[in-house]
Amino acid sequence: MPKSLDPIEILIRRLQRSAGLEQSELAELRTLQVDVADVARNEAISREGDRVEHCMLLVEGFLIRLQHTRGGKRQILSFYVPGDIPDLQTLHLPTMDHSLAAITPARLGRIPHKSIQELCNRNRRVADALWRETLIDAAVARTWVRCVGRLTARARVAHMLCELHARLDAVGLAKDPIRMPITQADFADAMSLSVVQINMTLRDLREEGLITVHKREMIVHDLVRLQYVAEFDPLYLHLDPAQRR
Amino acid sequence: MPKSLDPIEILIRRLQRSAGLEQSELAELRTLQVDVADVARNEAISREGDRVEHCMLLVEGFLIRLQHTRGGKRQILSFYVPGDIPDLQTLHLPTMDHSLAAITPARLGRIPHKSIQELCNRNRRVADALWRETLIDAAVARTWVRCVGRLTARARVAHMLCELHARLDAVGLAKDPIRMPITQADFADAMSLSVVQINMTLRDLREEGLITVHKREMIVHDLVRLQYVAEFDPLYLHLDPAQRR
DNA sequence: CGCTAGTTTGAAAAAACTCAATTGGCGTGG
DNA sequence: CCACGCCAATTGAGTTTTTTCAAACTAGCG
């Protein structure tokens, strides 16, 4: 595990992206109690039905949210990149209605709900910033529905790549080549396609010169065209602070 | 439009379901500024890209959230039933990343963001109750992904019916026959299927004795079996107050 | 009574899946 | 350092699911 920033600094950088917090508020954030923990690839962090009392701040690596069908099929509901808090919703819905797992080795900052709640009670602006994060998470899920439901295989795969690119770019991790150790099986379960379809679609996109995928790294050669193919509009990620009130 | 409760009382009933607010807090809720407005069937309430300054409390009728593809296909992202606030997320994300429309004549209570925000600033418990509502909305969207992505047509349709049943039941609207004026075209765009498929699937479910659909009303004859077919687990709706902390 | 929106049904076409086999890359143990 | 083994990627081919297109039917409404 390479060296990495203090978890709280990553959180602060994330919230600063939109919330415009003041120094005193940042200082309060720094009082949050954080435990760092490393998890292995494919390790489950929490499961459907669990009651949890901590939030996980992702410091390094990739996590996924997922649900299963009775037949054992997986559906990945979102990817998480460093800076995200994939289970922030447990603050108010402590019973997990899906599972959380690492698809790469990952480093997490465990923050007790209690610690966050006390901070939220002291400071509404921090609370609102966190609320806003959960709303963006919801917006991503909604767009995922449209993607899986109404886009072609080709557009779906492109869309997922665009979203990952945009979100990694927002935390400074989209410098070519983009490290993206996600297997084609993961892509398949994310976009509700078969591995075969994912493989063929990636090949097509590669042959058209839009992307290169090699050794768990991706290079986007033509982002504009990729976004066009994906019918991708980054609005739903609410990354642009100008979109705020 | 038949007579209906005061919008705020509907909101209070909804929040009481889980938040356990005190009388003084309910009194504060009653100070919210609410404008009642009726909208016609198929009327758009807000569109992708709009910046809005009010939240819409649904008093009567059904609303949908939807997004479009370039090819003009629709994807319905959720249904809303009386008591819901479909655009509560605009409180912190005022730019709509999807559209909101009525699929039946509907009555809405328009509440200015400002009014809600002031209340939230005065009272954290109310703020948390509203935050929680937005989190449930997100949970519904996530489960929708699994439904659309990994369930068969049969299970998808059953799942949608189960969800509607559970949510209508939670507000006392699930007494047989259940009034559900949703066209098959709407169902199709919700579950990412064609109208043909919806029609056939409904026929199958009817012939198996699970449901009856007639004249915009539905009767569920065998909820347990319908839920089994749907792989439906109501956990994600977080309706059970015992699930709270 | 005719119109329209919505439902129902049939049949061909398209998209995506499953199954199966092969290839490639990489870490580990001999 | 090489061989083995395993996981992931790739490719081919037949099958299944779902869609699309088209047409007929039905019920409510002016």
C-alpha cells in the first residue's frame, strides 16, 4: 500500500469541492475520530442486513456497492473512488440494504457515526455538505438506472467509462494512463451485461480509437467522442460548484 | 379533485412514520409556507436542467421521475405516491438532473426551499428526518437498478407491483381494489421493457391468480407469492421504524 | 356515434446470453 | 530461472429473451 494522505484531508478536499467551508469548520472536521484499516481485494466490508455504526471513508483503491438476485447473479450499483464515503447513508439508515466490497486492495478510514453526528449537530454547514454528498450518490444511482435500462451495450460501457473518468478526474486521478483495476466481470455486473458483451464492446471502442485498455490501465484517446457515444452529460455528478445555489 | 388533507398534515404523518418528532417540532412544521397547485395528467412539473426553488409535496395522484435518451426513449426512475416529496434533493442540488411529471391529475403542495432551510437550521431533528427521506429515495433508486439490470421481465413487473403496493400501503392507500392509474406504457418505461412484454407479463401474472388488473385498479390476490416471484424484500424501503437506530 | 388512447395479440428481427474452448499474463513453488 | 496453475481476457457459435412492427380490438368521452 503506497503512502497516502491523511484520510481527513481527503475528506476535506472533497467537501471543499462544493461546500466552501471555513477554516473553523475544517478544524472541526479534523477532530473526527478516524481509524485507518486496509482491506484485501474481494473482501466484503459490510453486507445486506448488517447494522453498522461507522462510515467508511475510502482513501485508496476501489469499492463497489452490490446486490444479489436469488439466482446468484450480482448487480453492481456503484463504484467508489478515493474521497468517497460509500456508506454515508448509514448515518440515518443504519441497516444496510446492499453490500459493500473492495474490488482492489483498499485503504479505509473508519469514522464512528457518533463522531459525525456530534459534528453535524454542532455545525449545520458541515451537515449540509454531507447531506449533499448523499444526494449526489443518489443522482448517480438514478442515472445508472437510465444507463442500464435504456442504453445499448455500447453506450452503457462508454457511459461507465465516462463516469469513472469524470469522478477520478475530480480527485486528480485521471492522468493517463488511468489506473483502473476493474475486471471485465465487474464491468459486466455493473452494466448488466455478460462478460462476452463487455469484452466485445471494449474491443469495438478500442478499434475505433476511443480508448486503450491494457494491464488494468486505461487511456482515453477521444473523450468528446466517448461521451457522445455514451450519451454522457456530467450534470448529474454535480461536480461544478457553479451549479450550486 | 376530491377533498384531501392539508398538505402539511400529510407531510407530518409521513415524517412521524419514522422520526418520532415532538409536538413542538410538529408545530414548527405547520409554519411552513405551502401553496397548493393542481397539475394535469402528463404535465411536466420540472425538467432536466431547471433550477428550482421549491419542493413539491405530493398530496394526491401519482408522479414520476424520468430521464430520456438521445433516441427519445424514456426511462422512469421512480414513482411517487401521496406523502412523497419527489424533489426534496433540490434543497441542496437545485439543478434538476432529471424531469418530474404527473402521470395522473395530481395535487401538489409547493414549499419554498427557503422556508424548509430555515426550519432545518432551527431544528436539527426535522432536518435529519428530511435527510432520511432523501436517503430512502436513494435506496429505492438503487434497488431499481438491480431490478432492471438483473431480474427477468416477470420478476421485474412483479417487483414494481410489490413496491407500489408496499408504499401505498404505508400511506393507507392499499385497500383493495388499489387505484393505480398507470398505463402499460408507463410500466414499460419504468421496468425497461417493451409494452408488449409488459402486457404479456401482466397476463401471465393474472392467469396464475396473483393479481387482477382492471379499469386502472389492481387487486393483489396472493401477496406472498407475488413477492416471491419478484424477489422482493421490503427492507430497502426502510418502512419499519424498528430498523431505526 | 365516432374518436382516441390504451390494450391485446401475432410474427419476424435484433440484441444479448450461455456454453465452451482457447489464449495470455503473472505469481509461486520447485 | 522455469514450469505450473490460476485468473482473466478473448473468441466462436447456437440459443434465448426481448424488441419491433403491425394490426385488431376495447372502453371511455365528447
